[in-house]
Amino acid sequence: MSDRVSARGIVYICAVALIGVAVVVFSPRLLGATPLFSWFWAAFFLAVAILAETFPIVWQAYGVSKMEISVSMAVTFAAACLFPPQVAAGIAVVGTLVGDRLTHKEGIKTIYNMAEYAIAVGGASFVYHRFVDVSLDFLAIENGRALVLSAVWYLGSEYLLLAGLFLLLSRGSFVRTLGSLVRTTWLTNLTLLLLGMVITVLYWQDPWTVLFLVPVFVVLSYALKREQTLRSQTQTILEKLVDVLESKSPETAQHSKRVRAWVEDMCDELGMESGEADMVLQAAVLHDLGKVGLDDNLLRKPGLSAEEFHQIMEHPAVSAGLLEGLTLFQGGRDIVLHHHERYDGNGYPDHLAGESIPLGARIITVADSFDAMVSMRPYRAKSLTVTEALKILDHERGAQFDPELVVTFTKLVREHLATGDMTNFPSAVQIDSTDEVSIAAGAQV
């Protein structure tokens, strides 16, 4: 969650908290009889939940927001199936409260986390005990249905509540926000829910067998924690490469920042999920990294020989080579490698065509070419106007550029002009001109 919560966000969190209280208070009354349970094992599950909440395994970014995922989901889902709603919700709420206090989270965030757990866990427990038939074997089809329905409530309520909160923070589309959230986290969450089901089955066979899963939790936590560490290390290396680019070639770095700004607008407009968008944005900043090894005079030279132009054409491969060892950034490396491919297959280095070119590369190609055309370049007497550049993009639809992306990009440019937002443009950009446009003027970027 963002470090700053708006007034609308606070109202939303308070509303969720009220719903959470209602779930905890009324679900036991609607069930009637309280299912039998062991206070010893309830205390055991609470201790494990606190431990899990204190040491989250994954930090999942979503725009300006960030949410934590821990193995507590498996523990609290099992608690929902094993204990009455008020006890299961209590385990989740107290575990969250203690874990958040130990990790020094803001009070408003703790309130939201507790409320979300009360709804997800308390509701899942109600659903499970409403449909389970204790007279049947635990693995009977009817009881399997109860297990699945409770999992649907658990995960569905969490996604809907988080999507509502992120919608207030990002002011996007609810459907797009929900879809992005599901695509980003579904595999991790499904894995943890399945682990929770395994815990439930083992507990009903013999509660003490649950202890045999402790090594599984340790290995899972270690593996996911290590992946998180690798991601952090990769991000640090990428940031250092950006620093190198800025120190070696400030002009190239400024161009890359403007390209990144346009690419960010494109990713938002296309509803790209946050994980994929982050990779494309990082690739946008580094797409010209390979130029740091070229002679500055070569980059500034107005006329190039065939051999010199061939040297410049090698910069995508050089950029990709510098990113080769970053295992978690291989998708970004491919984007950087192919950002000079053409939609008709006549680009370089691999002559890819159409949708065989990575989407991120196709997006960067449009933004990169536009910024190059409206910026001063040594191979042109003057920069093109925005109007001229947009005409060239339109003329090259389906040839150099993805036709749909040109439409999207043109819409974004016109929106910026209509609102007077010039932050994505070079400082000396010109808007309109009555001059004839030469298509060849935009060919070299």
C-alpha cells in the first residue's frame, strides 16, 4: 500500500473495517451451533500466523502501491476450515496486528489488513462450515465442494477489496485494476491456498501430522525469499547501469527518460499488468545503453558511411549483451535487443515481424522514433514538429510501426497537447508547421 493514503482511501478502509466487524459478529450467529475445535491448536496456528506475518516472503509492486505476500495465507485458510468463524478470524486479525506492530507499519495500514483478513477468513470459515457435512467422510465430494467454495470466498474477497483500494490510489478502471492484480499474483496465491488445503486434510487425519509440513514452509519461504533477493539485486544493477548511461551520455539519458515517460503512458493506456509494465519501463530507460561504447563524434556526425551506420546499428545487440547475465531481466533484455525491429520485418538485428516482436519493443519503437523526430539531431537541419512527426507515424503504420500502437500513441500525444502537459516533450519542441513533410526525415533514429 502507498505510504500516503488519501481521505477517500481512509473512508474506504473504515468501510471495510465495519464490514469486517459485521462478518465476525454475525457469521457465528448465522451458523448456529459452534463447531468443535481445540484451543491448543488454535494457539499453535496463531503463533505460526504471527511468525509468517512478521517475515513476508514477496513484496508485490502495483503502480505506486506495494503489497506483501506471506505464507500466512496458507495458515489462515486452514484455520478458516478448522475453526469457527470468530476463532479463525481472530487468529488472522491478531496475527496481522502483532506482525504489523513488530514490523512498524502505519496504523491505517494495520487497520485495513485486519479488516481484510476478518472478511476473507471469517467469511471463508462461515462458507466452509455452512456447506460441510461432518457426517460424511472428510474427502467426500460434498465436503470437497465446501473446501473449494471457501477458497473462492477467501481469494475473491481479497482481490475485490484490494482492487477497490488500489483503484482509489491509482484512479484507474476497476476491471483493469482487478485484472492486473489477478494476473500478477494468482500463481503465488493459488499455491498458498492449495497448501492450506493440504494442512486441512492432514489435520483432520491427525492434527500432529501438521508438524511434518514445517520443513515445507521453511523451504518455500527460503525459495521465495531468495527470489525476492535476486529481484532486488537485479534492480540495483539496472539502476547502476542507468547511472553509467547518464554520466557517459547525458543527451542519450535525457532522450531515454522522455521515451520512458511516453512508454509509461502507453502501458497505462493498454492496461498492462504492473510486473510486465515495470520491465518494459526499465527497458525503455536502457534501450540505448549500447551507445555508451560508441565514439561521441560518430553519434554527432551529420553524414554516415555504410560502415559507420553499421556500427550504430549494432547498439541494440551491445545493449542486450550488457544485460545478458541478469536472469530475472531476460524479458527486458529481449525488448532492448529488438527495439529497432520493424513491423514489416525489415528492421534489425533479427528481422522479426508483426507480433513476433515483443510488445514492449513495439511500444518503445513508437515512442523512441517520435522523440527522435521532434528532437534536434545532427543528421537533420532542424527537428520536426509534433504534427509532422505524427504524420510520419501514421504513414508508417503497418510498415515500421505496429498500427494499433500508433493509434494509441497519437491519442496520448493529442491528450497531452490538449491539456498543455509538455513534460514528455523536448524543451524546444515545435507543435505545428505548414512545411511539407519528408517521410525520409524520420527514417534514421
